[in-house]
Amino acid sequence: MILAAGNARELWYLTRGTGVVALLLLTASVLLGVTTTLGLRLRRWPRFAVAGMHRNLTLLAIAFVAVHVVTTVADGYAPIRLVDAVVPFVSAYRPVWLGLGAVAFDLLLALVVTSLLRVRIGARVWRSVHWLAYACWPIALVHALGTGSDPRTPWLAAVAVGSLAVVVVAVIARLGLVAGPPRARVAGLVAAIVVPVLVLGWYRSGPLTSDWAHRAGTPSTLLARGASPGSVLTTAQQPRSFSSRVSGTVSQRQGAGGLVTVRLDLRLRNAPHGALRIDLRGLPSGGGVSLTASGVSFVPATTAAVYEGHVSGLDGNALAADVVDAAGDHLRLTLVVSIDSGTNAVRGDLTAATTTQTERD
């Protein structure tokens, strides 16, 4: 039967969305803090109102970061633990770049705690700690670009470059217009120019390249299960038509309203190798599931691109799915599996072919 299926990967999309919103809120907070020091404020807003908005933006950013962390851990697709959000550089998944996210989160928490204790610790200590906001923001930006599957997408590039540009302009304006020690102002101006150049250079030679997932520290068991070490990410070719044996596991959980979620975690045994995850959600029907929503994620080892989509057809142990990556390359997947009900082991055959717009319609 052909189904108009939705997408069951709410946690994955929520993780990505809250991360980007948190970055934008943090950017707005830094920008508002800089403009406040310049003596700029809205015509009808008193200074305490501007300061309140600055504080609330930071608190809202922390709230979105908290949701970002919880949904990342709950999704379970990548091996990320709750401790990885607060203890830097201990994660099995992209330890450096995920660790920078933990550093940024810890700095934000330090800002909140010291702000709550401002009366007790004194204005001088509070102001010294408050300068951490300027370190927190670029660390969070690098974390956003170094972790996840979106750094090569035009929309995230626009968010990152746009945020970088507005903060750099604001910082340069602050250093140029506000009086201060000449040496400190010169050092600040140099840093405001050099740091963005270094970040953009790293972005171009790192996250924008096709083998970044491998270089960033994505576990091979996630990135390309079943591929030999020497074959992982040796080329940058997009997968075209192919056939492969698959194996993996199936899990099932009961949800509210009688809904059942079935999850298949599979690995490709043959080229292009990689990992395939399928989420099916619906009502029990005749020993199977009558779909109300679905989600499909395919990560080929040859590019580390993430293809995402939904199930378009389901008939017993055979299903069809349409997926697309960030570059707009479409694949139609056809999967036939057998499931061992005793061990929940899955084996089967996967075929894939590129599709045109006419074929998808």
C-alpha cells in the first residue's frame, strides 16, 4: 500500500532547530550587550529595560541549549551522553567539536550564576566573569559548524556568516568609539579581525569539505558500519544506483494512544557501505503497523552526506523510501528484510537508484 507518510524524526529536527535558535539568541545577546556599552538604546526604552532584555535573551538561549542537549541525548542516533554536555572533550562522538559546545554551555552557566550572586561577589568580579560572553559566543559558533550534519547547507552558512559579521562590526565599533587603554583597544581590534578570518578559513577547509564527518571524529560504527578502515571516506562520490546486503536490529516501543514506534538500525555490507535508520510509527494492524508517520536517514560511507526522507510504500517486510541530501541529490530506496522475532536481528537486501522530479511526482 502507498502511504502519505509524515516524518517521525521529531527529536532530530528539534535538536537541530533549538541549536540554531540558541546561537541566534546568543548572537542577539552579545550584540545588545555591545551596543549598550556604546550608550545606544531604543528611544523610548530606559537603560534598565535594555539590560533586562539582554539578561532575558541570555536566559532564553540557555533554555534552548537545554532542550538542544536533552533532545540530542534522547534521540540516541549518535553516542552522546548527558555528561558530554557539561564535561568537555570526553564524548565518543566528535569529541573536540562537541566538547566546545560543553565549554560554551559551562561559560553560560557561569554567567548566570555570577549574575545571580552579583551583590555578594561584587561588581568587579562580576564584570570580569561577564567578559566570558565574548569567549562563549565564538566557541558556540565553532561548535555549531563542527558538529552535526548541516554545516554544508546554504541556510546554516548564511546564519553563521551573518552572525559573525554583525558581532564583528559591533565589537569593532565598541573598541573604536569607547575610550580605553590604547594597547588593549589595538589588541582587541586585531583580535576582532584575525579571529573571524581564522574561523572562516577553518570553516572552508574543514566543515565544508566532503570528508569532514570522518575527520571530525564521527565513530566508524555510526558512519560506516561494515566498511573496512581503508575504505572509509576515500572518495567524495555521491552514491548512485547500487544493491547491498544489510543487517542490524529492530526495536519497538508502545506510545500514547496505542501508537507503536518501530525502529530499524541497519548497516550496509557492500559498497557504498554506511548506516541506514528507519522509524515507523502507527497503529498495530494484523501483526504489523498501519503507518501514520515515518522517517528515514541514510549515511553513505563514500561522502558522509546525510540523506533524509520518509517511507513512500510499505507492504509486509518490503518498503520503499524517498530520501534527499543537503545538496539536493535524491535516492529511491527499496528494502526487503527478514526479522528474527527471538533475537530482533534483521537481515535483508537494499537497492537504491537516483530519481528525477518526474519519477518522484
